[in-house]
Amino acid sequence: MSEKRIIRCLSCTGYAWIEDDDGQVVDCDWCGGVGYVYRDEKDVDHRIPEADYPHVADILEKLEIERMREIGYTGEAKKPWEQAIRLHPPEDEV
């Protein structure tokens, strides 16, 4: 593949998972649970190899932020120790 464009997986539309026939959530077979794929110059999609992850991580992160904004998410990711629910769990969970 000479030109490697990264696009949202058409099978899972970027969610990285699908529901199988039994209603169970499973990783998308097309993208391997990444949510994105390479598209070559012939418009054929290919799974992104794990060996490429370090090289495309920043691109994938930007694409995921864009996808989240499209579906209405306006916040920013917080580390677990910064999440209010973890700092002050509901009384019935203590």
C-alpha cells in the first residue's frame, strides 16, 4: 500500500464494536476493535496492523476526538482519580 489514509471503519462506524446475532458486544471484525482502517489508493479498506499503532496513535486520537464531537460529546477525558463519581461514590455504593 503506497498511500495509507486512515478512515472510520464502515462496519462499526468508528465504535470499534458491534452486536452479534445474540446481542453480545464483540470487537468489529473489519477494524479489529480499533474503529479505524487504512484505505488504499483503490478504495479498499485494510485493518491497521498492531505494529503500526505507535506510528498512528496521534492520528487515531484526533479522529476519535472528532467522532466524539460529532455525536455530541463536549467534555474531555479525565483520569480515574479525577472523576467525581470515583471521588464521591453514591451512598448506596459505599
